[in-house]
Amino acid sequence: MQTIMILIYVVLFILALILSFASVKYFITMWKFKNRKKDGSEDEDFKRFD
């Protein structure tokens, strides 16, 4: 019974780690998008948002 609980905790920890990594990556992308130059010289990185 205790091994099942430990396994569940490990799976939840790995899931939380993956989700936090994905949200940090998304935050950095949006930060770059917000602070890009207005003349369009950096638009190659953000074609999917335009």
C-alpha cells in the first residue's frame, strides 16, 4: 500500500515539474514577444503570433 502512494507522489512530482517547465518556457517566449522591436526586425521568431 505504501509503495503505491510513493509511486503516485513520484508521478505527480514529475507531472508538476513538466508543467512548471512548460509555463516558464511560455513566459520567456511571451516576454520576448512583448519586448520585441517595433520595426519588425525580430518577426521571424514570432510569425505564429502575428
